[in-house]
Amino acid sequence: MKSFSVFRLGSVLLVSIQEEIDDEQVSELLKRLSNMVRATRARAVIVDLSDVEVMDTFLAENIQKLASTMSLFRTQTVVAGLGAAAITALKSFNMTFGHSLIFALDAEQALEKLGRKMVRIEDQ
């Protein structure tokens, strides 16, 4: 089973990481995103980590790598859904993410930070 899913929302790609992701799956994700960004001309990638309970250096470094790769395509990366424990872990790693990465509370806020709005359709 894949530990990630990718959805296209217009010019934005939404990546949902459901569980622990290993080296092989990270490589597959980077390759798939690179191909999708090239094919769709996506302007942004949102990485939703709300289902990730433990943030370790492996995952943090690979998010950094993903953001660097996407910046080569002039594609903005937003990380959404980090819990308090993951944020604390990231701070303890003393990692610098630079300007290629933005953080948001959830996917809705990520879209807002990218200048897009979510439209809710109410049942009638």
C-alpha cells in the first residue's frame, strides 16, 4: 500500500501522506510530483501531514528535499497539518527551510496562503 496520495486541484497538487514513508516511497513521490508538475504546470504543492504522528529527521529532510525540487520548477510548497509534537520535533532539529517552504495549519489555510479560496457547497 502506498503511504501517499496525490490529487490535482486546478493548478495546485495536494499530497496526502497517510503513514510512515520509506526511502523508496519518497523517491517515487518526488518522481511522480516532478512529472505531474511538468505535465500540469502546477504552481503549488500542498503536503498534508495531518495523519503523520511522528516527525523524524528522515521525513523532515525529505520535505526539505521536496521543497527544493519543486522550487526548481518555480512551484511553491506548503506544508499543512502539522501537530504540536511534529512542530516541536522540527524546532529541535534546527533545520532551515528557507523561502521555498510555507507552513499552514490545514489545507484550507494553505490554499489561502497561495491566494486561493475554498468554496463550500451547502446541501439544499
